[in-house]
Amino acid sequence: MRRLLLASSSRYRQELLSRLQLPFDSYAPEIDETPLPNEAAEQLVRRLAEHKARALAARYPDHLIIGSDQAAVLGQHILGKPHTFERAKQQLLAASGNSVRFLTGLALLDSKNDQLKVDCVPFTVHFRALDETQIERYLKIEQPYDCAGSFKAEGLGISLFRATEGEDVTSLVGLPLIRLVDMLLLAGIEIP
């Protein structure tokens, strides 16, 4: 069986990939994730997912390399990881009563023959109307400062939602498993 490599140090992506019960390694690529001038969110996540996979191809020449990147979009603005309580609070105040579209870029690179598949999986979260007290309480409990959009959907963050829509809820966490399984099957990987 071909070896799988997750081009990420994200524990969230590692936990998701482990659900497939396939052996894999993970390694963080060192890339510049700065958006290009006037780059749309979908192009950004596709480019970064591919770039993450390609950045490790020389080091892992006989692997199927999985790259993924995510952007949260509110209106015309891309929401990054907040990193601080105050920035997370501002993101959630802006999201209150609104919809945030999450775009997750996914790349699968066969480093042996340079075959590449790239896709983007959308998922929309419709937020409840939230007040400052609710937001502050949530942030103090879960501290989602390393998450685009300032919440953890796999945890208490679900309480902030009014509804969700999309084909693959795992894309919201950062690695769209349904689309990845499609790509792996096409690459000849048997899923248990």
C-alpha cells in the first residue's frame, strides 16, 4: 500500500484523517500563506493546499501527500485565525446573526509521478444572534484562538449555530473526508 503523508501539523486534521483507519505520517510544510493581491478565497485555499503538498514532494518521493487549507469568509472579508481573545470576540460579534462560508482546499499529490488532484469544498454556517456575554462565556470555555472563524464545531461551538449547510461537515473542521476518500479511491487506496 502507498504511504500517506498529511502535510500539516494540525491536530484537528490529524484526528480527522485517523478516522479513515489508514496509516499515515504527518509533517508540517514551511510555506508562506500570505494571500496574493486580489486573490479570491477559493483560489487562495486551492493554491495553498497544493503548495503544502508540493513543498514536501522532494522529501517524500514515494508518497500520496495530502494538503489542505481553509478560509472563512464573512461578506467579502476573509477571517483568519484570531490568535487572541479580543480578535475572536470581534469575529464572533461580526458573525452574529449572519452566515459564514468556509472554503476548504484539498490537494492529493502522488509524489512518485507528480499526479495532482485539487478541489475546494464549501460549507456554510448560519450563526444565531449572539450577545457579548454569550460570546465571552464561549471563548473563555473553549479558547478557539487557533481556529478560523473563532469556534470549534466539534465542541461547544455548535451551540453558536442556527443551521449549517454543506455536503461534508468534516470540511468545517479542516479536512473534507468525503472528498478525500473519493481521491484516495481513485489513487488505488483501499479504505477499510
